[in-house]
Amino acid sequence: MKLEKVQPSDLQNIIYSNIGTDKYRTCQYFRTVIKQAFARAVKERLIIESPADDLELPEKPHKKPFIKPTMAGILSLYKVMKPVALDIS
């Protein structure tokens, strides 16, 4: 597809369909990179205006609740872990 034929709906479709709404950080990174690329194209007068100016991101996922580690949980991790021998020769 030629640069001047790209529409905002094409880019929005990539965010929601190709990348997926469950990958928020990837969508955020895509939007940042594509906005920079189209801003450069406008600056170099390859296109009149950027189709990436008003891209929307999917809803940001809720933070997972913090669960404070217990001493029993920490000790059980030490039991599971095996000592690693380092070869320094």
C-alpha cells in the first residue's frame, strides 16, 4: 500500500486485530513508532497529514494486586532451588 493511501482506520485495525487488545505495551510501542514515522513523512512532505495522529489504544489492563511474600513461601523457594556449581577454571 502506498504511503498516501494509508488511512487511520488501517492503522487502528492493526492495533485492535493484528496485535490484539491483550498486548497493551506492544500496541503502545506500535503507536509510538508509527506516529514518529508518519511525522517524518509529513516533515519531508511525502504526505500532507499524518493518519497516525489520533490513534486510540485498547483499554489499559488493571494492575495485579500485590501479594506480600510470607516467610513460609520464601523458605519453600529455597528448598526447591538447587545449588549451582560455578566452574571458574
